[in-house]
Amino acid sequence: GENVEQHPSTLSVQEGDSAVIKCTYSDSASNYFPWYKQELGKGPQLIIDIRSNVGEKKDQRIAVTLNKTAKHFSLHITETQPEDSAVYFCAATSVGRSGGSNYKLTFGKGTLLTVNP
Amino acid sequence: DAGVIQSPRHEVTEMGQEVTLRCKLISGHNSLFWYRQTMMRGLELLIYFNNNVPIDDSGMPEDRFSAKMPNASFSTLKIQPSEPRDSAVYFCASSRGSMNTEAFFGQGTRLTVV
């Protein structure tokens, strides 16, 4: 099955700096890569996603890049703010055992991002 | 829409007791996922349903765990008997079911088995 590795596990930056989180995946058939943000006491929430037919996607201060050949993708947050502090998860989809339109989302272990004022 | 609703938010139970976690999907969604989150293992997919049918339960740790979808909008995850190592935060998530669509998570149930 799919295996997603995420680095670093913790990241501390100063307000205004950039933060980069990197993930690799194992299943070359995966073609959807969402990023989730989890704040304390809450469930993960989608912040941005990218599909395999796209190499880069940007939404305001957040951008994701995807390298399908190398099987890695990254999250970039620019001009970080204290409210960006949270745990960030990357994920990848692989087709489930029964194939077809069924799929399972495999998550990385998460990155605790701390933005210091 | 109120989003995915899970209950209870917190559960403390004694080892050996039965625990039932509940989840209400977002209206119109037809895929349901149960995840378990721990510090050591991160977010693990336990089971997912598509159109009320269990598709992949390979993540269910053992026979003590069972999940059902009695109707299109509701699911339960049951642990019987519970053990201290089951202590974790359990999330359910729902989506429209097709590949490459967003999964919406509930707030989670924090389970503590003593």
C-alpha cells in the first residue's frame, strides 16, 4: 500500500519568515495530494490540494509543488503569522483494494509548525 | 451545513467496557472514513465506506473493533472490549466519494481507557 513520509516533524520559524514542509510517497499511481491543517482540539481541515496533472498551485500565502518523477511534494507558507501555528499533514490517495472509484487517503505523520512573534 | 458531527467529544471508560463512537455525515456525502490519531502512529485509516458498504477495513486493528453504517448519514465505531492501548482520538470524515475530493473531518472523540 501507499507510504507517505513527512519532514520535518517540528518546525519553528520567526513571524514573517517562510516555512517549507516536504513529503514523499511510494505509490506511483497516487494522483491527489491534499494538505491539512490541524489546530489544537480540532479535526484536520483541508488548506490546499494538488493533482498530478499540475506541478504547482498557489493560494495567497500558501503554495504546493509536486514532482511526480521523484514522488515528492512540498508545502510552502510565506510571510508566516502566529495563527499559522498548527500541525500540518500531507496526504496521498491510492486506489483501494477493490479499485475503481474507491480510494483511501494515507497521511504523513505531521509537522508541528510554531511561528514565533 | 453543520459539518461532520461526532459524539461524544470525550469518553473515559474502564478496561473491558464497550465503547460506541458516533458520526453523522455531511448531507450529500456518500463516503465515510474512520481514523485513529495517536502521537506514536499519527493518523491511521481504520475503515472506509462508500454508499454504506465497507470497502476497506484492513486498518481495523483487531476483532474488538467493528464499524457500521445503518443508513446513508450515520455511522458507529464500536470497541468491545476496550483496552488501555485503544486510547486515542478517533475522527470520522466524509466526502462526496469520488477520487480526488476533499474529506471533511469531524471534531473527533478523545477516548481514554483506564
